[in-house]
Amino acid sequence: MECSGTWLGSALLAELCAGDGMTEVEAATWLARKTGRAFDAGALYLLLWSDQEDAKTWSAFEDLRVKVMSDFEIDRYEAEYRRTNGLAPRRPWEARLFNSSRGRASR
């Protein structure tokens, strides 16, 4: 079984600074190393780890995988977010949630 979490880049950076005791530069470097691309504060990051792990900080997870979410993954995440929060499906004329994070996985 696998667990996951979704974070906006700026929030994830703040979490790494607070929880892991990293500086902003260290956190951005750690994320760049994990994703293989430069840190992007506006991107949505998907964190995946084994449900067997129970680390106290993100950097302590041995099996943690971090990736920038694609537009397709953001669409699925929005649909799931709407479903779990009792919101109606997005109508074609409505603005998409997390729109500012789109288009980053291909850059």
C-alpha cells in the first residue's frame, strides 16, 4: 500500500523548514534533488511513500518519492477534492481549482 500527500511548493518549503529544521536554500536543494528539477514555489508537489514507514520528518523517509504534478494529475486531484468536500463537479464555465499550478510538469 502507498500513501500520498499533495503540497503547494511554497507550503512544502515552509514545512521542510519548520519540521525538518532546514533552511530555505537547503529545502529547495533537497526538493530539486528529489524531483530532478529546480524548485518551483507555485507547483503542486506529490509526495509518495510506503505505508510501512512512520518517520517524524519528511527527510527521514527512506522511500519518499517527490514529483511535480502534471495537469492530468491536478485534474484528478481537483475531482477528488471536490468529491470529498461535497462540492459539485466543476462546470465548464467555472475556473479550475489549482489553475496557477498547471503546466509545470512539462517545463
